[in-house]
Amino acid sequence: MISGYPLLWTLTVPWSDCDMLHHVNNVAYIRWIETIRCEYFTRVMKEPIDGEHGMILAQLDFAYEEQLRYRERVTVGCKVTRVGNKSFEMSYEVWSRDHGYRAAHGTTVVVAYDFHHGRSVRVPDDWRAAIADFEEGQPQEYE
């Protein structure tokens, strides 16, 4: 199953994430990766994502491979794959724990942002160090 991701989140698909076709709606996957992205920020950068310095989403690319259904156990993985000057790229995978397949994957580009001044900023050195340490550590899983 999923490997190489330092942050993992396991959930059971709620009824509200399904659509009239009886599978998980595409928007639910995006909510899931946004949730784990915020959790990553809180755990690693040790700051509130909506604090004076945070990050904003600049780009999203997501591919759907297999269907997921109501009450299925799902694991979402998140990692940083590139740190640039003012942005970094994050990678995600969504796996069915019940069936052992990857259901979707994608990337986001997020920009370090100064909400007080309303502008992008250089990714802080302490964030860079925290990301490097977290990415090299043991995977953390939460439910």
C-alpha cells in the first residue's frame, strides 16, 4: 500500500462524501488533501495555518484512478517534494485500505504568504529545516 509519505491520515468514508452515483464525489478527495495539508502545516511548521505567516494554495493537479464507496477505510498520505524560494510542492496519495489499491493521487503548489502585508514571502529557513527533519523521520499516522 502507501509508502514514502511521512504523514498519513486514515478515515472511514462518510455518507456525506458520496454522490448520487454511490461513490465518493471528486470534491471529497480535495477536501481530504486540504485537511491533511493543514495538519502537515500545524505539525511541522508549528504555526496556525491562518496565522500572520502561512501559506496559500496556488496550484492543484489531481488524478482519479479507482472508485471509493461509503464506509470504505481510506488512507491519505502527504509529503513535501520540492521547496523553492517562495513556494513548495506537496504530493498526495489516497488509498483504499479495504481493497489495497491507490484510488487517486496529485500535487499542490503552495506559496508562503504574509497575511499581514498581503504578499508572498520567501519560505522561512525554520520551515525549510522543519520540513527536511519531518520528511526524513518516521511516518506519523492519525485518525
